[in-house]
Amino acid sequence: CALEPRAKVSDACASYADLDQLNNRLYPYVHKLANNTDFFSYYRLNLYNKECPFWSDESGACGNIACAVTTVENEEDVPAIWRAEELSKLEGPKAKHPGRKQQKERQRPLLDQLGESVGESCVVEYDDECDERDYCVPDDEGAAGKGDYVSLADNPERFTGYAGEGAHQVWEAIYRENCFSRPPTSDRSVGLPGLSALSPGLSQNQAQAALDFKQVMKAHDRQGATKSGTTEENAPEFEDECLEKRVFYRVISGMHAAISTHLCHDYLNQTTGQWGPNLQCYKDRLHNHPERISNLYFNYALVLRAVSKLRDYVQDYTFCTGDSAQDAKTKNMIRQLADNIPPGPQIFDESIMFQDQPGLADGLSLKEDFRNRFRNVSRIMDCVGCDKCRLWGKVQTNGFGTALKVLFEFGNGHEDQEKPLLRRTELVALINTLDKISGAMKAIEHFREMMVVVELEG
Ligand code: FAD
């Protein structure tokens, strides 16, 4: 790594300044790819038919749509458009996924529902087998149907009003997966302790993340950049935590930070009815927690590195059979994107992970543990009690799962093995996750500018 060889922090090595610069260049491109191509803007998932596998709805800590409604106080007093239920609804064309027989018959009904502008072969997916090297549970696992198609472009991630006990319980369950010395799996269906019981585990991770952030900032400052302006002075230093555990935590926390950023940046002012950035929300959830922002940047580096590794893979990938012009264009866009990402370890050096640690752990079982935990995080998404939040939660966990699969199963000692196939949903999730992270970084830049204005005026 160019900046901090094998240093813990640098789990991702590039500095904020590097990544901001890169993002300024890549963001328009990534955003266009995710939102303006048929291939990447429709996602198939099972949004409604899967039950939360970790707790029952009757327990009061719910995982169904009704919960999203009850999280807003005095629901009846606010106009319908402000209610969590309304804000959680999905917009745009939505189609039932056809069975294989229907697929062979060139699904006319699906096309009719999606509209003439959408090329059939760009949204239909045939492959649904899973691979033991997956870091995510395929969304059709154990479900009655194979899911619905949803337009991602029509359902931006934004404020929905989903909050309170239901949302906290989901986050808590997600962070518990990072607890590598957690209780046995069977304990988790019984009910989970409150967030306060979780905090000892969290604080160590958060402290490490803060330490990581400090070190990243040192590297950043050495380069003469002072843009972020945030520091974490009192964080204790934990030197003994394993790299893989920390990476797991950073991925989750960075994903959480991206979600918080989007909901703060596209927030509904319930007094004026206007959508727009909410600076206080940003301060409370992100600015005052620099380690969360650090984790978001970390995720950017990790996902970019995965996308860059796909360059050769997409060479032979069929994006939309039957529409060769669009196929070639989409493929070319991915290649262009990959070509503009700095090579390998300058961005993120995955090769230092899952090495044997004499006397402690062997790399392979560490990786299996890591993979199983990540799969559980993807299962927890069925406990999210708001349609839009569940949609984006699923897209992003699948996106990170795909990034991890590409990073750790393509190359790095696996050269002799066949590369695992990527499903269409995995590729779509990966690019849309990159778009979410990239957009969150732009939103943070905007919030920082707003803060400067407020400071000058105040
Ligand atoms: P929460 O964000 O719920 O956080 C709970 C606790 O986790 C915090 O008190 C803090 O201790 C810790 N924490 C917070 N952020 C981080 C971080 N980055 N790293 C580490 N620890 C952290 N709401 C929407 O309006 N729109 C959405 O699209 C949306 N999507 C969601 C998707 C998922 C998967 C989930 C679980 C929730 C989603 N929500 C969404 C709800 C949203 O994330 C919050 O839960 C809600 O706004 C309440 O926020 P809060 O301030 O109580 O803290």
C-alpha cells in the first residue's frame, strides 16, 4: 500500500483527499450507469414473501409493514404523504417474477408492465442457483415465489420515517454479527437485549474505527489536505483486534453511515412539507461521529477495488441478450469505469486478509466465519419493517456481499479455480451500492459546505 504498508488502519490505504478526488471524477459516471441503463436500474428481489428469521412479529419488536406505521407518533394527525407508511411505499413499475416456463415464452405480460422503453432481456434473469462462495443469501432462498422486479431509479433512498424500536432492533442484530465471540445462533431467535447491552462490544469497535480514522487523517494531513476538519481525540487505542473483524465492522458501520447520509440529505421537513438536506440530522448522525464517515470512505475503497477487479470478467458477460447495442454500451461503461480506478493496493489491499495467524486462526476458517456472518446480515434484512428501507437494505447487503465475493474469491490464490459466476442481481446490486456510497460522499461534501456557510453567518 502506497501510504501505510500493512498498517491496521489502512485496511484501506488511500486518504480522504485521494478518495474525494476520485469520487468527484467517477460519481457522474457511476450515477449514470446505475440509473440510466435498463440493466442496472431494475432489481429482482423477494420483498414481501420472506419472514424475519430472527424474531416473531408478535414479540412487539416487529419486522412487518405495520411497524413502520406505528413508529411515527400521532400518525393520524399528519397528512398522508408524511406518514411512514406512505413514505415507505414503492413507486414505479413493479412486476411479478415469471416462472421459467413463462420466461421461455418471452414474457409479454412482464414487458407490458414495465413499459415499452425497457428491453426485456435486460431485466429478466434466468440463473438462480447459489454458490457456496456467496457472501449473501440469494433473495429467492426458501421463498415461495422468486420475487418482484422493482425500479431502483424510481425508489430513491431517502427519509421514510422508519425509526424507533423496530429499526433499532434490526441495527442491533446486524452489529451482533460482528461479535465474533457471540452466543450460539439458536440464542438469537429468542429475543435480543436492548442497544445498551450491546454497547460494550460496539464501543471497542467504534474506538478502533476512531483510531483508524485518526490514522487515516494523519496520512491525510501529511498530504496537506484539511478538508474534513473532524478529529476524534479521546479514542482509546486497541491494537489487538484482528483485521478481519474490524473490516466486518467497518463495512456494516459504513453502510449504516451511507443510509443515514441519504436520509438526512433527502429529508422531509414535516413543517413545510419540503424535501431537502437536514443539517442537524447530518451533525447528529455523522459529523459528530467522524469514525462513521471514515467507514463510509473505507467502503468506497473496498467496493471500487471490487469493481476494478471485474474488468476482465465482464469481457465475456452477456448483459442483455437480444439487444446487442445496449449490451455493448453497458459493457463498455463498466470497462471504462474499471479503467479509471487506480490499480490494486493503492486503493484497497485485500491480499492481507484471511492469512493464517499462527497459534490463533487459520485463514480459511476465518474466511468461512466471516462469510457466514455476512450471510446472516443479509437474512436480517427481512426483518426491516419498511418497504423502501428493506429494498435498499437488501440491495446494499447484496452489493457488499458481491464485492466481498469478488475480492476474496476471484484471484488471490484461487487462480487455479474457476471464478464463481455472478448473478445478474449481484452485478446490479454491486453497481447500485457503489452509486449509494458515491452519492453519500457527495452529500457529505454538500453538508460540509452548508456548515461553512452557517459558521460564517453565525
Ligand atoms: P439509528 O440509525 O437507528 O442507529 C442506532 C444506533 O446505532 C445509534 O444510536 C448508534 O449507537 C449506532 N450507530 C448509528 N450509526 C452508526 C454507524 N454509522 N456506525 C456504527 N454505529 C452507528 N430510514 C429512512 O428514513 N430511510 C431509509 O432508507 C432507511 N433505511 C434503513 C435500512 C435499514 C437496513 C435499517 C435497519 C434502517 C433503515 N432506516 C431508514 C432507519 C434508520 O436507519 C434509523 O434507524 C432511524 O432513522 C432512527 O435513527 P436513530 O437516530 O434512532 O439511530
